[in-house]
Amino acid sequence: MWPSSGTLNAGQRVTVTLTAPQLDPLNTQLTLEPGDQPVTVLLAVG
């Protein structure tokens, strides 16, 4: 199991993969805080 949270140093990258057993309907959100500035990504299918 991968961690659900963590910290990256400047210049580091991360890839986030979302796997769902079904896509209809799918509603989820991912919140990132680059430079202590919250960014929320919303994903809705269906």
C-alpha cells in the first residue's frame, strides 16, 4: 500500500494514479499543497 500523504522537496515529482472498480458514477477529490497553497482537483464521471 502506498502512503496517502507525504512531503516532496523542491524539484521532486510524484505521479498519482487513481484506480476505481467502476467509473459510473465516480466522484472524488485530491488536495495538494504546493508551497503551502492548497489546490483541489475534483474528478467526476457519470
